[in-house]
Amino acid sequence: MNSPLHKTILTAVAALFMYNGGVQAQTISEIAKRDPLIITGSVGTRNTYFHSSAGSSYASPMSNMFYLNLNVSLYGFSMPFSFYYSNNNLDFNYPHINFKINPRYKNWRGYIGRTTLNYSPYIMNMSFNGVGLEYRGKTFHSSVFYGTFRNAINDNPDDPSPRNPQYQRVGWGFNVGYNNARGAIDLYLLRAYDRLNTVDEVWRDRITPQENLSFALKGSYAFRRYVSFSANVAMSAFSTDRRADKVTTSETKRFDKIFDTRYTSLARFAGDVSVNFNSPTFNTSVFYRMVQPDYLTLGTNYLANNYHSLGLTMGTYLFKKVALSATFSGQEDNLTNRQLYTTRGYVYSANASTRFGEHFNLSAAYSGYLTTQADGTERVNDSTQVKRIMHSVSVTPTFTTENDLLAHTASVSTSWSRNKDLNRFATGVGDYTSLAIGATYDLGVKPWETDFIASFSHQNTRGSGTRYTSDVASITTSRSFLKEKNLNLSATVSMCYNEVERLSKSLSVGFDMAASYSLKKVHLFSFTAGMYKYGDVNPSKTHDDLNATDITLSFNYNYTFTLLELKRNAERAEKRAKN
């Protein structure tokens, strides 16, 4: 497999995929090690029958679906195909090809095709289609790239639903950095712009071409063993319209070779800083983040701006048994006081968990959120001021024990939450208080290799002058059969009661069963059946019994196959046998 013909075939295959947009592979050296051709796939069917005494206007009585999935692997290049047919609906999917190849030599690595590089999140988090080169040594690293962030869209405006037009967006950038055992520092640059002539004239009055130049500096340093510091700051110069006139001053001419300052240009800053303390028994971190209004770069999909936030996290482990943690963060927008109002939000939480002996665990959690509204360019009206708080508390004890015959697991979960408007003029609309209690018991019978699970949950919610109650109970059993445990059976009986105070009371009782069987690890048969009886059980109604029935039956089959295999190792073994 190392003949000149073999190398020629590999080159031709790579060129073919590059021409078509490509598929994903690993490195050039790995391509020659891959199997020449492997074709695998699966074929199957899913069939569902549904009947309801209430009518079948919301579901088809019979649903049938046939599918075929095929994957062609050629020297590590993967091309997936799929075919679906369902109730007169036909769908065919072919490979959406993306070319990617990463040649490596010692500390150097190349990028060709669709690539993502690890840059500062304040300037680039998108992938690009292009070329790049990266060097990574023990202490020094650097990278450079050029590529297309997005392609142009020029749909016909007379089409019934044309897509929004967009310019082709290209960019280039580089990164240089240094790191050692104590810390690291990185400098990033990104230059991105829209190509002016990639949108048809009919669309040019609707959208404007943009350009951007951004820098970022990211670093971290550890002081001895316990204290560390990290920071990430960025600056973005952005023009909302490349067609606008240039600003010709001595200051702006300094950067005219890589960025043209125009009358539509803005310069904005963003960044964060954190200080961390870690010890064997206690850890804490304080962070601050700020993103100026209108901050954006053409290398990011989306970046929230016009806010700053401050946060604190803490954690400790007491008496070698109790784990405690807490977080707090506050955020405020309207940094330049140009909005009508200022919004402030506070998020806080606390968690605790412990273990008593070998069988009992207990965990508890609290979380809260407070949002308030303050003055901006306008004064806040007391009667309409936004001021809302939310509390949530949960406690979960768990008990486990087992012997040679039985395994027991029992758990109870309790949660309480409240959402309330704190405005003194509030009418209470939208306020609610909810209490939920759940219990689960799992009994494993080891000689039978069978599990029995019983569960119950209750929820009570009050708000806006009404009360909602829900109770759900179920019993489930499951077991695997045969020598290879390839036959699985399960059954569930459930009951659900719902009540909206002074409006409705409904009850449903259901039975579900499922069976699955695998044959020779390539054939999988499965069958499910369910029946539900439900109705309005409010005595004040005319129909006060379970007068509606739903029945669902489903049969599924899947066959996984290998259509063709030309393996590299098999070919070598065959050659050795001939010699």
C-alpha cells in the first residue's frame, strides 16, 4: 500500500473532496493508515397504530416509516446518506460536505478547510473555511489564519420566501503566546470584513457591508500554590458601513493599512478579571466582567453587551463529611445611562450534601433570583416598577442497602418555590407558590434479576386566585431473559389525577408494556403497547367516569449491516500469505 500508484490515488481522493467542499478527516499521515473502503448502514421500519374513543383528529390512526442509512468511509473520509419514507412523505439526505485536513510535522500543525481555532471569546468563536498554521512549543506558541466566515446569499427577491441577503465575510488573524508552570499570556488579532461586490445591486440598499479590527490580551498567573489571577481584555474597532467616507486625521492614519476609520466607526472595550484562592479545605473565586454598549466583532455569532457583572463563588469540605458551596452574582445594564431604565439582576445559591454511615445520603439546595428596575434617562414610576423575586428550596434524602437476595433504594425529594412581585402596587397577577413532593422505592430481587420500582409525586401550585393539584403514581417492573440477556421485558401501571380548583377534575389510568429482542447483535426487534382510560371525574359534570380510551401499539425493526469492507490490515495479511 506504499506504491506510487497508492500515493497517486490518495492525492486524487483528497483533491476530489477539496473540489466538492470536502469531508472531515484527521491528518495526512493518518489518511494512508485508514482502511481504503468501508460501507456500513442500517435499515428498518417503525409502525404505530393509534385509536382513541374521543376521535383521532390530533393523531394519525396508522403511522408507518421506513428508513435507510448508509455511510461510505473512504480512507477515513466519511460520507453519510439517508432515505426516509413516512405516510406518503419522502425525504432524502445526501452528505453536506465540509473539507478538513490537519497536516502535522513536529511542533507544527496546518489547517485546511473548515476549522475552529482557540481564540479569545471576545473576538472570535466562529469556525472559518480557509487555511491556517500553528506552532506549539514547550513555552512559546503562535498561529495565523485566513478564511471565510460566511458565504454570500443572493436569493431572487421575487421568490415566495427569499432568505435574508448577506455579504461574503472573510477574515485573517494571528495569535502569539508564552506559557510556563506559573502562568501564560496570549495576544490575539482579528481583521474581518464583508466583500463589497458579493451582494447583487438589488439588495445593496437593504444591508450594509461591515468591517472590524479587534485585539485581545489574555493572561493568567499563579502566586505560589494557593492564589491565582486571570484576565481577558479586548478592544474592537467596528464600522457599520464600509461605504461611508473615511476619517483622515493623523491619528487614524496610523492604522490605515489594516483598518480604515470611517464616520460609521466605533471603538469599544470588553473584558473580565478573576482572582482565585484554593486550599485543601476551602476555595473561593471573585470575578468581574464588563462589555461596553455596541461592542461586537465579526468573528462572533452573538455577544451580549452593555452590562457589567460581579460574582463570588465559595466551597468547603467540613469534618470530611459535609460539602458546602455557595455562589452570588449581580449584573447591571445601561452603562452609559442612555436607556430609559436600568435593570439589575442578582442570582444566588447554596448547596450542601453529606453522608451518614454507609447507607444514608442527604442533600439540600437553595437558589434565588431578584430583578429590579432603576432610573435611566427617565425616572421609574413606582406603580409600574419591575421588582420581582424568586426562591427555590429542595431537600433530597436517599437510603440504600443490599444483601445477597435484595437491593433496596429509597429516596424522597421535596421542593418549594415562590415567585412574587415586590412592587407595593402589584395585584399579584403572575405570583405563584408551588410545593412538590416525590418518593421512589426500587427493589431489586437478585435471584430473579428483576427490579420493581414504585413512585409517587404530588404537586400543589397556588397563584392568581386559583390552585392546581397533580398526583401521579406508578409501578414498574423489568427483567432481562435468555443466556445473553438479549430479551428485555418491562411493564408499568400508572395513575394521574389533575385538579384545577373550581374548574375541572380529571383522572387517567394507564398500562404500558415493552419488549425488545436482539438477534446476533445486528437485528433489533421492539414492541410497545399502551392503553389509557381517562375522563372528567368532577361529580358536577354529566360524565363523571373514565369514558375515554386511548390505545397505542408500536412495532419497530432495525438491521445494522456492513455492505463492503476493504481493510488495510486484511490486505497486508493477504500479501504475506501469498509470499
